[in-house]
Amino acid sequence: YNLYIDFAMYAIIFSVIGARLYYVAFSWDYYSAHPSEIINIREGGLAIYGGVIAGVITCIVYTKIKKISFFKVADSVVLGLILGQIIGRWGNFCNQEAYGQLVTNEKLFGLPFSVYIDAAHAVNGAGWYQATFLYESVYNFIGAILTYCLWRKNKVNGALVFFYGVWYCVIRLILDFLRVDGLLSTKIACVIVIPTFTALGIWYYLHGLKKLDHDKAALEVEEMLASDD
């Protein structure tokens, strides 16, 4: 329990820093001209990819120092991460950011699934825009349910991490093409990460199943030898 409390303290701090650095790095044209705005996160500007990357690096370093399994720790925090993203997306609603394309009468998504953006924040003028933050919050809720079901049946360390990576990248790849204020780097990252995570996930899961079969067979042999004695 104390290990997770200690890890959470480090992970939260470094993830916020990583999320901000990622956003600033890919919006450098603006922040190079307004350096005083770099530390101003009250107006938004935290990229989840940067936060996840920083969190993973923190977890790797922490588990190395404590000499515990990275995948066990990572699997155990995935569900909490998704739940945090479900809630966190509503911060985009408060900041009037992470919205989609302008809604017109001819479009499928009407007012129940859109949000009003004022002139100070809107890309194409004040009006109703697709609430992509809401879409992502709903999709992540579904992902949380699937993650919980997988956790109940999973016996291979790392499976939840790979599932989260593929699930979230697919969601972002779809939604970021609807967004009008997203970072281009996120779209590029998704295109690269999805096949990579999928391939690694399949290999790792099959490798883990083989290891489980091997361990089970070894245990059966030990039980047989013990019974003979």
C-alpha cells in the first residue's frame, strides 16, 4: 500500500510536468513569443500523451529502484488512469477546449451532443461545436468497463497496459481528426503507436500464456514427485 502512495506522489508531479512540456514543445511557435505563458496552466494546455509518457518513465525508474515488477504496477494503475481521464475531460468543458468541428443543421450531431464555444476560444467563430471531450469521456467509460472485465480474467502481467495503449490510441486517432484545436503530433503518434502496441501486445500476451503453461506444467511435475515421495 505504501509503495503505491509513494509512487502516486512522484507520478502525479512528473505527469503534470510532462503533460505541460509536451504541449509547449508542439506549440512552440506561440510559447517562444510568450515565454511567460509556459507555466500558466490555468488556461489549459496539458497534453495527455506527455503525461502518460512521463508517468511510464516514472514507473520504470520507481520499479527499478524498488526492485518490483513494472508490469504488475502498471497493470494495477491502468484502471485508475482511465477513470481519471473520464473525469479530466470535463475540465476541457470548463476551459472551452478539445472541441470538434462547427455544428450546422445539416450535420448528424445536433445540440444534445455539442457545446457552445465563445468567440475568445472558438476557431471558426462563436457557436456550437461537436463536444469531442464528451465523446472521449464516454468511450473511456466503456474502456474502463472492458479493462475491469479483463482484469478479472487476466493472468498475464502487462495485458492491461497493452489493452489500454491500443484502446486509447484508437479513440484519439478517431477523435483528433474531428477536433479543430488538437495537436498534429497526436495524430502522428497514434498512427505509429497503434500498430506498435498491437504487435507488442499480441507477442507479449502469447509469451505470457506460454510462460503460464510452462509454470503450470512444472508445478504439476513437482506435485507428482512430492506424491511419489
